[in-house]
Amino acid sequence: MQKRTLYSLLLASLLLVFAFSFATAQTVTFQSKTVPRCATTILNITVNTPEPLSAFEIVFTLSGSYSDFSVNFDAGLTALPDRVLQVGGTPDTVRMAAMRINTGDNCLPAGTTVVGQIHLKTGDICSGSIVVSGATITGTSQCGCPIGASTKLVKCSPVEELATTVVAGTVTVQNATPTIACPGPITVPWGTVVEFDVTGNDTDLGNGCETLQYSKVSGPGSVNATTGHFIWATGGDDICVSTVVLRVTDKCGATADCSVEICVTNEPPVITSDPDAVLQAVWAILLSGQVVANDPDGGPSALSYSLVSFDGPTYYGTGFNLDANTGEWTWDIGDNSDYLGDFTLCIAASDGAEICPPCNVTNADTACYKIHVSGFTIWIEKVHDQLQGHYATASIYLDSAFVPAGFTSDLIGGFDFLIAYDASALTFTQATPGALIDSGGFEYFTYRFGPFGNCGSGCPSGMLRVVGLRETNNGATNPNHVAGPGELVVLHFFVTNDRTLNCMFVPIRFFWLDCADNVMASEDGNLLYLGLKVFDFLGNEITDPVSYGFNGPADTCYDTVFNDTGGVKNAPLGAIIFRNGGIDIICSDSIDARGDINLNGIPNEIGDAVVFTNYFISGLAAFTINLEGQIAATEVNGDGIPLSVADLVYLIRVIVGDALPYAKVTPGTVAEFYSNGKDITVKTPVDIGGALFVFEGEVTPMLANDARDMELKYATVDGMTRVLVYSMERGRLTSGSVLTLSSEATLISVEAATYYGSILETRKNFVPTEFGLSQNYPNPFNPTTTIELALPVASDWSVSIYNVSGQRVAAFSGYSPAGVVTVNWDAANMASGLYFYKAEAGAFSATKKMVLLK
């Protein structure tokens, strides 16, 4: 059979189809899609038939905005191989047909088959659609007959046209909504230029027909419309959190927004003056200070200062004042006890920035200063109705004699008092710790007077120095803190028997040779308290500097010691009010009948000697008639000291006719007694008429060979054995052995007198049982100190002194018998500081440290 064209066959088949009735309806479907703008897409053309097809003709047209249009048969279509594809017309009209021509050609199987594709690119429109719908083509056949071409499906067997429904396809053009991305929260200090880029995106951008524009919806700063670059120069007024809303818009007007929180911070001022320092002050001054602050970012406003809190009293004087512009402040501290103690002053420095938590929580720094106000009253007791010829005590007290109740003293770490007294009426004997420091609060206590004093050199007659401090053996760890009020020192005097001084007031007063006299130190030693005012015992202020003892160059210390100074850490503080005291001597003309110890009206007789010797063995219990009168009568030798062995010896001398009453004292003679625990020996330049020994515990004494002309009496009273060696005849002691004890005992004290009843200065010495090096005394010292080395046997010895660099600065050496070697070092030419001293004797070696404090 001659091959015919697809077109002619199609027409023939169509003619045949028209001769038959229509069968079951079939569908030709054009795919519908939603497609972005300017996007290339493919639409499937699908035939759905329950019967195999021998031919199909699909005619359709497109309407809408599109480009790059093309149509093709599906690559997987193998049936109906003879095909025709025509595109033409306006709008685009497509005719695509396929048919079976040869008997070997396959029919289109039943079912749903994709037979072709429509290719197109959507137009640059924001919305709309492209419609693919069935169409009819009219024309004239080869035979000149009019025809009309439309979508038809032809059954394979028998050949017949099937009823066909065309389902139009719609390409919906949809504009994509843009997106925008902002950075996260931003924190910057004010004055910073904030810059960042926002990123816009749109799926239409990839299709080549989209553009984006950027804008600011709200907030500070500006954004580049094309690039999305944001910029904002912040200032002091911008401190807080600002929210910037930025927008991206596409060509179709679709938008997207994002926001950025920008925290503009402020660096608050920083107070640079030390807030941890304790401001030391004293009462009765105008205390001043200044808060110094630095503002790291210089704003936004000038610094201003304000009072946050202050718990100090301000109801005296001008009170408290603060300069808001400079931070300078003053506090007028009164002399009332309400001002003493610890107070807290809090001052803020602000730069005026807006407070905006959590971005900016503060615009200020606050410094709280501890102000410690010190003030002390040190006074010497005024003793009333003092008997002459007796020992008297006058205490030095720390308390609040000149301020109202409620005064609490600072903790005291040490004191150095220089005391002047009338030596014609008082004889100083010793100083002992008062009740306030006797409980162990002070480990170190000493006093100096006479030629061995350190009042510049030797203390002049009528002057003594008393020093106490918390020593270094447990130092600041000592739990026994010292605070007033209370008794610091007990001064012991013997009151003269000179009847010309009865009914007189004998002054005891504070005295100054230089600015370091009459001072106290805080417990940590960082503060030195000096005198502020001085009063007499009646409460009258002494304003004449000469009365304090200043003269010559020392006048330059007056302002330093007594003016209203204070408020600077570690600078000496004039904080002490001193009050002088003294002793009132009783008006008496009969209680001291010299030598009439048994008060029978006959002085210096044997009965007086018996009572007196009983006193040395039994104590004051021997005086049973009138205690004070009998004590006064024992002052036989006129040396001003009652109850002494010298008085007993002189009484015996008077009784046996070797002396007359009222002998003169022979001062300056020293008798040295040595004890090894069992044997007592003496070394003396004069004959001894008698001696009193006191031993610890109960022992039995026996006279040694060199004392065989003496008499012995002893008894154990209150745990101590008292031994009196004397002679009612003409016996006397010279250098040599005195006593031998039944067992070892400690010699507590010894008194002795010359053969003619003059009192002797005595020194007791102990023969060591082993080598030893004692701690120097005093320590600290200025400028001299004493070092003692114990020698149990005669030895060569040496003592070397080194500074902290290991340089030897002094050396002492010698050969000494068994006993205690004493070395005195004068460090006047040395610098203050720590020194070490090393002692060597035989195989013995030891090193200790000491402190020179000028």
C-alpha cells in the first residue's frame, strides 16, 4: 500500500470517525502549576483513555505573559510513530497529532500517558496566569473541502472517534516574598559608630528579573537602599537600648522586616582614691578629704559627687560638707565622746548617664571610707593623805576623764611615758604593770631611771621612763587585747620623812624632752598617738610649752606634738589629753617616833630590837600595837626607808653604843650575792652588819664558815623561808661564804646593810648550770641594749652582732669565770632595723635577733 502522509490519513480517519457514533468520553489534560516570575517551566500534556488509541490530535492555544515557548512529543512516547507538530497563530496555537499508519505500528495503550511537553518561561509580572486551553483550527483540505481541526482521540479497534474532554492548564505566576536577615544584639559603648550589613534574599533573584531595595522602618541610624549597609554614630544621649527595624522590598512591593537591638553602654566613673583605707583621725579637728574619680569614657556629663550615707555625728560645729563638683569634703569633729570610734562615709561619683537595665545598670561608683576617730585621756593619780616615811603608789590610768560617759578606747599596742617628779620628796623605787596590762596583754614592760635611764642619756634626778608593748613572742596573735579604761602603770615611791614637807603637794607630771616622749601606739603599730592637750589635776589646761619641759631646739616639736593634726594614715596623731597628778603628804608630826618600835616611849632600846628582828622573820604580824606608828618608827638610820635591814643594824649599833641616832646614808656601795642553789656567798667592799634572805619553799639554813660570828634566825611563812643573818655583838660579814641550805632553793631577794647601818645596794647572781644565751633587753631598744651569756664553767667567750646583710657590725670577747657575762651594745651609729647576735663559748653556739627602733 502506498504510504500516505500523516495529515491525509488523519483527515481520512476523521472522516471515518464522523461516520460512527461517539463512545465513552476521554480526557486530554494540560498540567497546571504555580511558577515564580521569569521562571522556566515544563507542562505535561496527558492523555487518559480506557481504550488503546490509533490516533490523536491535540489542538491548544496559550494566553498570558510568557516567552521561550516550545512544544515537543514526550521522549518516552513510542506508539503512533507518525506525528505532526505545528505551531502558529496569535496567540500561539499548537496542533500536534500522531497516528498508526502501518499494521506493525503500536497503538497508544489504554491508561494515562504523557504524550508531550510545553516549555515556556513566565513573564516578569508580579501576578497573573498563563492559560493553556483546547482550540479549534479551521481551514481547507487538499480536496478543497472546509475542515475544522480540534482535539480528538481515535480508538484503535474498531477505528472510531472517542468523546474527548479537554482539561485546560493554568500556569499561575507567583511573586516570591523576600527575606531579610539582621545581626544579633549589638552592644557598644557610647561614641561608637555602629555599622553592619543586613542581608536580603528573594527566590526570584535567581531568575534574573528581581531587584531588592532596603529601608529603615524605625529606630536610629540609616541604611543604604541598595547595599543594605547600616550606620549609626552613637552619642551620650543614646545610652540605653534602641531597636532598629529594617525592611527589604522587591519589585512587586513585597516586604520583609527584621530588627536589631543595639545596647549603647556607658562606662561609669571609677573612684581611684583608695576606698579600703582607714582614715585615721582624732577628736577636736577639722578632718578633710577628697574623693578622686576617673571617668574612662569622659562623659556623658561632667562628674558630680553626692553623699550616699554617713553615720558620723554632725550636730557640732559646721558638720559635714561635700563639694559636688570637686569631691572635696570636710567633717568638723568635736571633742565629745560621741565622735570617738568607727564611722562609715559613702560618697558616689556619677557621670549622669541614663540608667537603663540591663544595658546600663549604673552611672556611678561609690566609695565607702572607714573613718577611725581616736581620742585618749591619760592621767596620773592624785594620792591623798599620804604618810611620810612610807611607800606610796600613784597609778597612770587610761580612761575618759574629760569626755562624757560612753568613751571606748582604741586597742593599745604600746606606750612610752616620761614622768617627772619632785625627787626631794619622793624616791622612785619601781614601776609595775597596771591591772589593764597585767593579764598578759603586754609581754614587754620596763622602766628606766637614774644613771641607767634612756632619757636622752641618763635620766636626771626626778625623772623616769616607763615603756610597755605587745612583744614579739606571740605578737599580733596575742588574744589579750588592751583597751581602756583601766590602769596602765603603777609607780612606786618612797615618801620622804622630811617634816618640812608635811602638808605639801608633791607633783608627778608628764614631761617632754623630744617629740617621741609620752606617746602611745596602736595595736598593729601603724599609728603613733601624740599629746593634744595637757591639764593639771584640777582640770586647768596648761598652755605654756615650757611647763611641758620643752626648751631650746625642742620648741620645734610643739606644733607637731600638741597641735590639732591628724587624718593622714601613718602620720603621728595628736590624740591624747594628759592630766598630771601627784601626792598629798599628810599633815603629821607624831607618828614616826624614830627607834621607838615597841611604842613604849623609849626609843632605841633592846625591846625595840626584839620587835624589829621578829618583823624580819614573821613580817608585819610582829607589829601588834599600832601598825602605822611602828612602821614609821623603824626608819632608824634616817635614810627615808623604813623596815630595812639597814635600820635593824643601825638600831643595834645605837643600842651597843657604836653609833648615835640619825646616821647618814652611804649610797652607791654594792654587795653582790651569789647562789648556786645551795650555797650563798658574798662579795663586798665594806663590812656587812646584817642581811635578810628570802628563799622559795621550805629549807633549813646553816651559817657558813665566813659568817661564824653572826647570829641566825629563820622561819617559813606563806611558802617562803625568810633568813635573817645579824649580830647583837660586834660580828660582821666580809667577802666569803654566808649560808649553806639543806636542799636546793631559789633565792628570791636579799637586803643588806653596812656594819654601821647604811643601806647597801644588793645584786643577786646565779651560777648557771648550763650554757645559755638570753634575749637582749630592752628589745626593741634605742640605742643601747644588754646581752647576757650564761657560763656554767670558766670559759673563753665571744659575742658578734650582724645586720640583715650578714655584715658583722660589732664584736665582744673575753675570758670569764662561771657566771653570767653581760655585754652592753651602743647602736647609736647604726640604722634602725633587724639585727642578729651570735654567742660562742667552748662548744656552745646560739643566735638570736633583736630590733633597733629609733
